[in-house]
Amino acid sequence: MGRGVVPLFSKGIAPWKRALPFSSHSGLFSASSQQRLRGSVTAVAFPDIRTRFGQELQVLRGIGLERPLLARLLRQAIENGSTMEQELLVSGSMEAQDYYCALAGYLGLPFLATLPIDQVLYSDHMDSQLIRPSLLRLHDKVRPPITVIVPEARHIDALHKRVTEAPDLRASLAVTTPRALAGAVWQAGSLQRVEKTTNHLFETAPLSSARMVLTGRQGFWLGSLLTAAITGLAIFGSGALAVVHILTSLLYLWMLAFRAVTLAYRVTGLAQQVFLPATAQLPVYTVLVALYRESAMVPQLIESLQRLDWPAARLDIKLVCEADDLETLGALASMTLPAHIEVIATPPVGPRTKPKALTYALSGARGDFLVLYDAEDRPHPAQLKQAYAHFLASAPEVACLQAPLIIANGDESWISGLFALEYAALFRGILPMLALHRLPLPLGGTSNHFRTEALKDVGAWDPYNVTEDADLGLRLFRAGYRCETITLHTLEDAPVNGRIWLGQRSRWFKGWLQTWLIVMRTPRRAVAEMGPIAFAVFHLMIGGMLLSSLSHPALLLFLGVTLANMIEPPIGGIPIRDLAMFWIDFVNILGSYLIFLALGRAAMTEFERRRIGRRYLFIPIYWLMTSVAAWNAMIELKTKPFFWNKTPHMPRSRAKRSDTPPPERS
């Protein structure tokens, strides 16, 4: 059907005023039909169905829908706690423009397929229309203002009566689609909204924002520390270096012990298995995906999102793009997207970061729960249901759930193979253990499920933090919330070459540095909010990782020099202190490599272990690359702190999109 026309009426189908009376739909409520519906109806009594859906049935029959389709829409609306109108629009059986044009025809109102943005006088309260588009005032310079509405079938008769009895009201109304109305509000308020998005956290909680890299006090202490270090080296020489060496080695031992404890938990079975009751009524679930230069990924992404086992009428999927990313926007425009998938264009101002885009889109989130995915993600279809079941079974302070990320291309290069090991250890080992002991979780950048209210309560994502996930997990913890883990995975692809890996890892280290500096702005307050154990674990996970990565080359250099001296001892022999430090460092570094390998392999399936093969032999090189990334992050934090080093993605072949089994232990 052509857009903006209603050929159904021109084909002899009765106009609305002669639509079939409700009694003619009695076949939908016959004993046999009720029996077919009864198995899936939980909260709606059958005598109430006539009251709840009678008006919609008249409307949908009046525009020409046949009885089998009506029966299916009715059954789905009852099962999903939605309306027949919502089920129709997400089903693709009728385009939204044709449907709302039909409603406009019955009401005797003009239909506007698009809205003139220059006639929208934006104010903050209009953002409520992003969540539930219903009405919008348009102000023309010449003609009187009109109100554009999105009528609902279940209230159509009451509205028809009002406009019939008040001709002046009819003259001031027009009908449009939900997408057109929301799109006009998004566009009209884009600059004000993006300014609010980028400044909100800094203005309301400046010490929690990465917009300020260092406070004046931090700058003073950093300068004092550097001065003391230089003075110590000048006065005490090798003695000062020895103290630094000893402290660094102790840090390594601490991290080694922490990972050994994680390994002792044997990785699996830590996340509580919770199942959703068959009778549960599902809420609206918002899905956010930030896209930038991802035109090639669009078809795969849409396919993955459509595989989610959640009623389409209860999904609110938002694909967030930069307004000047014409290729990605063009790729999305070339596809026929269902009604529950919305494309949002973020103004290309302020920091060009993923967290800015996500926080901008949060203004229109309709769901009580929200999940974040990346362009290349292939989430398990039942992941949303497991997350919702976990939320239902958890206390209200459980605000976030992390799904495990599994690398699906670990067999493509030694870099992606070791990346797969690293992710297995983190998402199926370390994070479940931290959650079990109610400690802060450094979240992964995707597959985070939130209670939307809690996410907004802590200020959402920091637009200036380039590792927004770890920062948000910590901010939730400090606000009294907890993060836990679930078991149904999301498949991802790791970088396969060093250049891309280095850019991504440098950004991660830079964001972890930002997060560590934020906590250390008010260390006493952080201890009070987190507790001493959680505070120590944070320093081990973030600070310890940063320092160990920065110091790794120096320890290797010391090992090499000492080993050379052991082969050809200098005159007077090797000092006992150097020999002792040699063996401590040897145990630290070798132990770190082995724990890295053991923790990752313990979390993997046998299938995954076979795929990475002997790529673990490259672990020493991988750790040196990590050091390069850490030092690069130190430089970038000074020169370009908010630069988002974009990781490019390529679509997987259809045969490889689901080639990793669920993370079951073999």
C-alpha cells in the first residue's frame, strides 16, 4: 500500500460508521476460542476481554483486518499485556502510516506523515512525548496553532464524539504517527538535550565526572610525588629504586593471590540460576545500541535483535547514531524497520563518545528495564528473560546485571585467542566471584541490564569517561546499589591485529585511569561509601592492573639484567638483595602468566579451548602489548583525554554467527 492512503475503503470495505457491530465478533469469544486462549492468559478474565478489547476489535475490523489476524492479535495482546493496536503495528501486517491515516479518515482530521520542525517550540517537558507520543502543538507563523495527536483505537469513539460535537476542535487537530511525533521532538530539542546530556553529571556531581581530569589538590599531590621521587633518586640512587621495586613486586604478589583465589572458586556455578515463571507478564524492555561508522554491521545487528525472545510489542529498541554519520543512517534508512525499533540521531557536538550517545537516548527510554548492546553483539535470545527473572528474584538494590561476553573469533589470530582467554577469566570467573561477595563490579561495555530508575538515579553514563562501564559500576556501588551476573552469554568478536587491539586497549586504560582518579579525589568519602574491603578490591582491580601493566617492562628488564649477571657474574658477585628480588619477580611474572592461562581455560568449554589451541604461547608478548597500551593511555590522558578510539567491526558470515556454544563446563 502507498504511504498516506487508505485503499481499504476504496475497495468497498464499509466505512467506519458502518463497521461491523461488536456482536458480529462473537466468534472470537466462542467457547472453542476461549479454550485456545486460556492456556496463555494469566491476568485477564474472559468476561473482561469484551470490555478491554471490544473497541479495538471494531476499529481493526473496520479497516479491513480479517478474523484470523484479529484472533492472533487478540491472543498476543492478552499474552503480552499489550493492546491489539500495538501488536498490529509491530507485526508488519499494516504500515503505521496507513493505519493512522485510516484513523484520521474516520475522525475527519487531516493526516500529517511528517511534521515541520520549525513549528515545534521546544521545552523540556516535551521529552515526555519521547516515551509515549500522544500530542504535540505546532505553531505556524500565519495560521492558528494546531495540535497533532496520535489517537488510540481503544479510545477512538470517545475522540470521534468530541470532534463531532465541537467543529472548532476538529479544525485545530491533525493526526500523525508515533514515530513522526517523537522524531519531531527529538529533532526540535536536540541541541538543548545534548547540552543537558553532556553537562548534567558535571553540574550535579562534579567530583564524579571525568570532565575534570585532575582537581587542583590532585595536581598538587601529583607534583609533590614526582618531586619527591626525583629527589629520592638524586639522594639515595639505587636505594630509592630498590624501594620502588619491592613495592611493585608486592603489588604483583597481591594480584597473583587475588586471581588464585578466583581460580579456587572454579568459575562456574557462582551466578544464581533463576527461571521466569511461565505465567509472568513481561514489562517493556528498552534496548540501547550506540552505532558509529557501523553501516556494514546494520543487517547483522537487526537480525540479532529480532532473535530476542521477548514480545515485540514490549520491546523498545533504540539505535543511536551521530547525526553526521550518514553511512550508518543511510544503511538503517534502507531497511524496513518494525515499529519497535527507533533510530535516534545525536547532534555531533561535545565529546564524541559512546556514553554521550547512550545518555542522550535515555531521555526516550520507555522500559522499566534496559539493556545495552554493541553493534557486533549476538546476545543469547533468552538473555532478557533470564535478566528479568533475576531482577524479580532480587532485592531492589540489585540495579545491574552483567551477562558474560564470549569471544566467537578466538581462532582467527593469536591476539583474538588470548582476548578470548582474558574475557573468559573476567566474565565467567572474576566478575561472578565479585558479585557473590557483594563487591563492586567493573562492568563490561555491553550486555549490562539495568533497572532504568536506578540508572537515572546515579546520573547514567558519564559522557567524558571513555571507559564508562567501569565508572558506572562503581558509581552504582557507591550509591548503595549492587551489580550481579547472569549466565546467558553475548557473542562478540575481538580485534585480530595489533593496531586495532592497541587502540581499543589504550582507550580502556585511559578510562580506567579516569575512574581511578575520580575515586581518589575524595578517598575518605570513597572508603565510607564503599567500605574498606571494597575500596581495597577496587584498587587491586583498577589501580593494581594499571601499575602492573606500566611496570611490567621494567621488571622484565631487571630479570634480564640479573639473569645475564648470573651467567657471567660481575666482580664481587651478585648482591643477595638482587638475587632475592630476581626470584620474587620470576615467580610473580611466571605465576601471572600461568594464572592468566589457567583462569581463562577453567572458564572455557572444551570447544573453546580447542579453538584457541596453543596460542597461549604468545602470553608474554600479549602482556608487553598491554604495557604499551597502558603507557599510551598515560600520554593520551594528557593530550586528548576524551578522544574515543573507535574499534572497527566487520560482520561475521552467517555460518559463524552462532558458532560458540553456551558456557557450560565440560
